[in-house]
Amino acid sequence: MTFTVHGRPEPLSPDVSVAAYRVVQESLTNALRYAAGAPVTVRIAHAPGAVTVTVANGPPDGGTHPGDPGAPGGPVLGSGRGLAAMRERVAGVGGSVTAGPGERGGWTVTATLPAEPGVRHGAVRRAAVDVLVFAACAGTPLAVTPLPSGAGLLGLTALSAAHAAPLLVRRRAPATALALTLALSLGWAVAIAFGALPFSWFGALAVAGVAELVGLYAVGAHGPDRATWPAPVAVGLVGGTVLGLAVASDPAESAGPGTVALLAALGAAATPWLLPVWALGLLGRARRGAGGRWERRALDAVAARVGAAVTGERRRVATGLHARVVHHTARMVRAADAGRARPDAHRAALTEVTDATRAALAGLRELLEALDEADGADEPDEADGVGRADGADGADGADEADGVDESSESGPCAAPVGEEARA
């Protein structure tokens, strides 16, 4: 098999990626089934706004000739359900599929899929949301607190912007973003408590605490696989510490370091009030299917059970296939032996062999169709142009697939019997 990629890859939505994968999977499956040993080429061509997937297989071993199935101008066998399902899947994401015999035999499947503009637009939208969140968290403290003048205004603006800046990377590094925001809040409060900043700036810091809530949500929604439950505890602890420093540095209060420790402990104890914010982030993460190790273990367990069920079903089908075909094959052998033992019963023996052949092929076709239905009709019948010999639905199709025609009873095969009878 030859695999090539051309052009610059474009972002693809999950649905488009799955559709492209299925096209390649089904085409390769059919190439292996109906053209085993033939060369196969998979080509991915990226272009602005689209990606083209081409899977081409050569003729089966031994080659093809004009008029053969799968050759140019030859008949195409198969029911067409697989190709119809492939076209439906690709059309569902805005693409198209073409399939037909290749110039030198074999079969070629070409699927053109859109490089979903929504992916690029989604990235732009997320960037815009990040900027708006940053602007809101940085600007709100300035909008709801009395503003100083001159250098004080410039300093408060810079401090508020620095406090909200880590939120710009909250999707890529949520834990780091939250830790930086908490550290800046704590430093802001310590600077006020030691007189480096005006006491009135505590009001702006209280409003700026919204940034910690945004960071806490981000840890739940985009955090690492390991446990993130310490995040709400850290937010509560820092919040209580900031409140304790505000009380301790208030000229109207006579609180000391003990008050800071007490309020820090109360802030940590108030963690349950912060859990809903963190839980909302976890819920959003679960809806995107981006769970942690526990979720992956659960999915792996489900996949293993489904795999075992599929394997058991395939074994059951294989057992039924073996028993049914062996039964009718033995019947054919018995009929042939009976015909050889009784020269005057050639016609009856030939009729018996023909009927047994029909029954064996019908059973084989029935079990193969049951296997296709068990696979969810995911395996196309003619995607590689060398379909199963099941184009007919009745016994006639079985006869033609095996090279036994209805005229066998009255055509050339009947002549020897008639001659022997006359003899």
C-alpha cells in the first residue's frame, strides 16, 4: 500500500475527520476482501477549504479483461448499500463521493470533504471570548471603585490588567493561570497591608476577585488529568487571607495577625460555596468528551466489553456458516456418489447437486448479509468495484454465481443423460 499526502493540512471538524477515516477504512476493507494482493494507493490532497481522499486499488491477482467485473466497461456486482452509506455519511458533512472502475482495472473511490470553516471561526471566536473576559476582569474594578488621579490611576490600571492577564492562557494552562491570579491577589493585599498601596484599593481587589472564579472554572473545564479538587480550596484560602489582611490593615479596626489566620481558615472552610463553579467546569469538560483518567478507564472498559461481544457474535456467525455450508456440501457429495453408482440416475443426481448448490450459496449469502447487518451496514459492498456475487436475490443468482444455469436440466448437460437413456 502506498500512502501520500499533498498540500498544507487544513483544520477539520471532528465529523469531517470521522467521515474521511471511514472512507479510507471501508475502501481498504473492500480492497482486501475483493482484490486481495492488488496494489492500493491512498492519497490525501489538501486544498484551501477542502480535503480530497482518494483510495484506488488495482485489479485482483491475475488481472482483468474487458467485460470482467471491476474492469472498465465491465459489470459492477454488489447491492450498492455500502456505497450508498458512504455517500450518505460524506454528504452529511457537506462533501461528495465518486466511485468507479479505474483506467487500468480495479476501483477508485474519491471523497471531497470541506475543511470546515467553523473550525477556524471557532478558534477566532475563542480568542475573542478570551479577550472579552480579560477586558471585563481588568476593567470592572476600575468601573465600580473610585478612581485615583494621575499616577495612581495608571498604577491601578496596570495592576488590574496584570491580575487579569493570566486568564488569556486559561485554556492552555488553567492551573498556571489560576495560580498566577491567586498570587497577584495575595501580593496586592500584602502591599496594601504594609502601606505600599492605598487602603482604598482593597475595593478594587474585592471586585477583581471575579478573575479567580473564572480561573477556577477554567481548571475544571480545561485542567489536567490529575485531580483538580485542590483548586477551590486554594481559592477559598487565598480569599479568606485577603479578607483577613483587609480587616487587619483597616485603621478603624484593631485586629491583629490572629484575625488574618482565622479568616484564612474560614475562607478554606467556605470551599463548598466554590464547588459549584468548579463543578460547572467539570460538566463542560464532560460534555466535550474530554474526561480524565477515570473517564478514559470507563470508556476502555466499555470498549473491551463491546469488543468481546463483537468477537462472540462473529464466532457464532462463523459456526453457523460452517455448519450450514458443510451440510449442503455433504449433500452434494452424496448426490454425486449416488449418480456415479447408478448410471441411469444422472439427471436426478444432477438436479440434486444443483439444488444443494443453490441452498449452500443461499445460506452463505444469508449469513454474510447477517454479518453486514451486525456491523451496522458499515462495510460497503461495491466501494472497490469487485462486489460479491450476490447481485441476484433468488436462486437464479446463486446459480449464476456458481456457473450453474437454469438450462442445466434441458441444455448441454442433459444431452449425455439423454444419449445414455437412448443407449
